[in-house]
Amino acid sequence: MKIGVFICHCGSNIAATVDVKKVAETAGRMAEVVYATDAMYACSEPGQQAIEEAVKKYALSGVVVASCSPRMHEATFRRTVERAGLNRYMFEMANIREHVSWIGRDQGPNTVKAIELVRMAVEKLRLNRALIPRKLPATRRALVIGGGVAGIQASLDCAEAGLEVVLVEREPSIGGKMSKLDKTFPTVDCSSCILGPRMVDVAQHERITLYAYSEIESVSGYVGNFEVVIRKKAAYVDWDKCTGCGLCIEKCPSKKNFDRFNEGLGSAAAINIPFPQAIPKKAVIRAEDCRQFQGKKCGICAKFCPTGAINHEQQDELVTIQVGAIVAATGYDLADWTVYGEYGAGRYADVITSLQYERMLSASGPFGGHIKRPSNGEEPKSVVFIQCVASRDPSIGRPYCSGFCCMYTAKQAIMTRDHIPDSQSYVFYMDIRSPGKGYDEFTRRAQEEYGAQYVRGRVSQVYPRGNKLVVRGADTLLGSQVEVEADLVVLAVGGEGSREAAGLAEKLRISYDSFGFFLEGHPKLKPVETNTAGVFLAGSCQGLKDIPFSVSQGSAAAAKTLALLSRDMLESDPQTAQVDIKRCIGCGKCIQVCPFQAIREADLRGQSKAEVLEAVCQGCGLCNATCPQGAIQLSHFTDNQVLAEVEALLCP
Amino acid sequence: MSVSSTVSGAAAPELRIVGFLCNWCSYGGADTAGVGRFIQPTDLRIIRLPCSGRTNPLFIAKALLQGADGVLVSGCHPRDCHYAEGNFYARRRLEVFKQLLPVLGVDPRRFEYTWVSASEGQRWQMVVSKFTEQIHSLGPARRLPGAPELEWLRESAG
């Protein structure tokens, strides 16, 4: 074998703390290395060209590049060696940036470490074999999980381009958080007027199948061929018969229940349609609120329903679908703000969240679009907005900026003056963060045109005095204490990943962080991909974002889905397990551990042997570590290859 | 110049620590730590595997018998495996293996397994620093007679 080694400077990223020339020089003396050099930027066009030329000039049969993480550029360099005429698996990478130059400051140890990592890569490469990917058919259908604005956009874009789409929404209606909003910044557009027609488009599109009030039960398979089980939760209403007339809601005797859609403002009947523009506009019975399910004699809804749609006996239903790609768009939830004792921790009726305030402002909300104090129904004249509640606060484990609160607070201050012209708004803020088209102008309008008083400082306490609330805080610009008497206090509560995100991530086999946000493939270059092939992200499930960004990401995820499924055949990863039938004793241990049922028992002239279904094998190597004979080996990560790396390190 | 200073500040000579890391989580976590410039001791050499479940305990045994001063395996948090259940197998195997180490004449503290996700750069820094410190407190492992020395490499690096 003739090996070429290329050590990348990565500008000064590597070269500043690793003696790159020394690494290249030492690499030149390693076994079977016939050419070793350093390069300023191995991934640049001249860098890749130099690799191609060297392959040809020195008739190289394998290439090692020591540069950044293989998670970053392995695919890039595999294409390079392929262009030069080599099999793309005759390539290894040594990670001397993320794992060496960026985490150690001393050149001496860093250089030794880089040399050793290169040696390990060379020794592994010596045992690499050419691998040929197989073609396999893909299902040209996409699953979108979450029917908020990002999921709606992704669904519509995919469907418009000719793909079949299955949209799954856990709530009875699609629309997500945006459907709860009254107006949107910075144009003060009516939220339901923009979103409503898109929701109708989803319902009417011939290529979109909508499963509302449903959840993902399980996901199996792999890119191009996922099998997904959807749990259609029992609505206790036959949706094929329900016309959404609302008679049942009117007649239901159990009316004083927590209203989820209205964030607990007002109350809901046990049988309910969340809001007038709901898609689908179908009733759902909440068993925990329903008298019938509590063993009381009721069934009034069934008596009055003109189409006989009520069915208290209904059970959850499981539906299995095949899809080629999955877009997760599960959005966010408000962080728990009741941890703040200083804001009353939910004890005062007139301290509400910004999302509750939206429902108050909405004409279809519980207060008919009138701003009222929840405690006594009076119109508030003094409204205090507190920013950065459960945002930018490491003390409660929420160190990040939620990003959209500054803007919606400015909008809410504007709306307050619009609704109650003689009202005064106060905004306690830390910094105003308004980077976006027309955003900063908007926050200025709130102050200059609508007279909102912005106070830079934190609030130390909210407490009742008479029937009012006193907000005490600091004005850091004046360097003084301030006290504002408020009729209503609105907390700009930040967001966190949806509470069910972790469970879904486990089903999708994607990563998530400690705030419940899904991890993108690369923070810059793969913002909507994940590290699981065929699973994409859209909207706030990846990190909080406002409506324009969520929509952009919905379209981006759709573009990625379409690109993936634009081909009828996908290439499978050939890094799969291989059985050496001479060594296989047919014990079947590999069959037991395989998470994908990719191994089966085959009969070979009367002897039982393991057989790998290459199209199904995902390359985890569990079987390899289990096989008592070492008969089943994971290509590209064989026992010998791993041990070659160990030996390269310990006994060079 | 001799290779002597670890970045943790202690001027102890570097020891041999081998890491077997899952590509989907801990390897990414180590990348995240690098991108965040979370400075770590330099003793660890990482071998990338597709899954912690790919770790054959014999890899670890072989590394320890060939003179490694410590071995660290890191995978995805339980229930969060890229391959659904690979890390459950890893956990069971590695725990049993750890119990067995005294039989091999190896101090079980020389081997640890841990779970670090791709987003947990800081956690990775902590894991590496703590484990390296633990290995340094144990000192160099007993070398088997005839085990090769690494002096020539140190010299070649100047």
C-alpha cells in the first residue's frame, strides 16, 4: 500500500499550537507512507487539488488527512479521493484540531499527540478495504411532526413540490403557538389572518394527510425507509361524523375546566373545539374533565349531537405509515416562571404571562379582545411588562436569550395603548435585542409613538397594595430605585424545548441538549439537518426563533427533504457487518442483539449460519462485539482495525 | 524539550490514556469542547467507534495489558442511543468487565465509562480532566516486561 499523509495548518487554527512541519516530517517515516506534506487549508480548492495530484503522481492507494473533525469534513475528503480515482473508504482522518490544537495550549505535547493520532490513522488505513455502496429504493413520502407554523410551511412546500406528506399534531388543531397570538411584530399583522389560510391549505391539500390529536408511538427503519407508528388519541368523537357545529360544547354541563388553548384564562367545556379557526374543526372530549368518565350519569353531548358523532367507548388507534424522511417541528413550551417568588410565583391573579396577554388581546379569546384585570374585570390603566423572565438567568438554569420577547413586548405595549388610549405601559428590560428587518424601528415606535416607558433594570419584587400591585425595581440608568403601581403585570416568559422533545428525540435517535432543543448537524453549515440521516429540523425545536425564522427553516427543511427524495434510489452506507461463514458457528447471539433485525439465520449445506441483510444493517457493530468467534466483523471498524489503532498508540 | 506539562497545570509527565468514543455523541461532545476551546489535559488519545456498544471489552484489556495507564469509554446517555439500544449492551458489558479487572491484576480505577452527549462540551472537559487527574493520582501503570518504551517518539517531537 502507498499512503499519502496531508497535515493541515487550518490557517493558524492548528499551526499555532502544533508543529505541523514536524508532524508531516515524522509521518513521512511511518509504515507504507510514501508521501507526507503540510497544507495551509487542506479543504480549500487548491488543498483538495494538491491531494488529487499527489494521488496520481505518487500512485497512492490510500490517503490520511490530519485536520479538523471527521464529523466536519470526512465527506469532503472522501469525495476528493474519489475524484482522484480511489475508493472513498481508502481514506482516514486524524482529528488534530478539535481534539488537539483547540484544547491544549502547549506546542510540545500537542505535536506529540498529533503525531500519534496520525500514526493511528495510518495504521487503521493499512487495513481499510474498498467498500461499494448499494442502491436501495426510497419511499417518496415525508413525515412532518408538529403542526405549528414551521411544520405547516415544511408540509406545504413538500406537498407543492409533489411529495406526499403526513403531518402529525399532538393537539386537536394545527396552528401551534402562532395560532394563540393576536398580532405579530413588526407589522402588527393579525396573526390568524396570516396563519388561518395556510392552515386551510394544509387541510385541503390533496397530498397532505393530517393526523391531529395524534402522537408518534415509535419510529424504526432508516433513511428512505422509515416505518412510523402513529397513535391517534381517542377524541371520543367520531371525526368522520363531527361537523364542528359546537352544539355539544353549548350543552356540556362540565364547563369550568382548565382552558388549555387560552392558557388557563377563562374556562373550557369538557367537550371542546379549541378556537373558531381550528383545523380540523372537530370536537374532542377530555376524559379527565368529562362527567361521563367520572362515573356520573351524563351523556348529554351524545343526546344533542345532530350527527351521532359522540362515542364514549372510542379507543386510541395505531396507524403504521412508511416514509422516506422526517421533519421534526415540535416547537417550544414556555419555561416555568412560577419559580420566581419575587413575581408572586403564580399567587396573584393580575400577574400573567405574555401568552395569556395574547389570548386576552385576541378578539376570539376568552375576554373578547378586551384587556381586563383577571381579578376584578376592570380595565387596567397601568400595565407593567417585565422582560427576561426565565431568560438570561443562569440561577434557574436558563442562561440563554429567548430572542423574541423584546419584540413581542414592544408589540404588546403598542397594543395596550391601542386598546386603552389612556393607559400607560412600563417595560422593565435588561437590553433591547431587536436585530431584524424593521425590528429596532418597531421598538422605538413603542417608546416614541406609543409612549411606553422603558426602564432599564430588573424587578426585585411584585407585591399587592390595596387592589393594585406594586412593582419595585432598579433603574440602572438613573442609578435609583423605582416603584410603579400597576393594575396588570405581564411577564415576558422565555421558552424551552417542548416538554415531550426528549422522548421524541429518543424515538428519532437524534440528540438534544439540556434545555430540550434538538441538536443540528452543524451549527453553521447544517442548521436543519441532524446527525441521523433523513431526519431534519424546523422551527423552535432546534432553538428559539420568531415566526419569519421558523418559516424560513420550515422551507429549508422541506428543501433538504425534497433533495433527499428527489432520487428514486438512495445509496446505502456500506459500513455494514460481514459474516465469515468459515468461523460462524451459528450460535445466533448476533441475531439476538441486533437492534434492527438485520441478521437472520441461514442454512448453508445443513449448517446454521448468520446472514446480514446489508440494506437493513445500520453499522452499529453490536453484533461484532458480541460474536464469541469474531466471525462477524463491521466493515471499516473491524476488530483488527481498532486494535491496530490501539497498537499504533501503545507499541509503535 | 521534554513532554512534561499537562495543561491542568501539574508538571507531571503525560500518561497513556486511550478513549473509545461513540461517533454520534461523545465524539461530537469532544468536538464541541474543542470548538468551545475548553482546555483539557493532553494525555487522552481518542479512537472513534460507531457506538459504545461496538466496544469489545477485549479492546480495553488489550490496551491495558499493552501499557495504557487508563482507558475511558464514552457513549450516549442511556435511552438516547443512535442505534436504539447499543449503549445498554455497553453498560452491562463494561460494568461486568470493570468487576473483572482486579482478576487481571489491573486497578479498576484505571478504567471508567461515562455518557456524554454531542452538545455537552463542558461536561466532556470535566470528564477528561477528572479522569486524567484520577490516572495521574494512580501514576504510571506497571509495565509488563519487554513492553516498548516511547522515548524515541518524544525525542522525534523535539
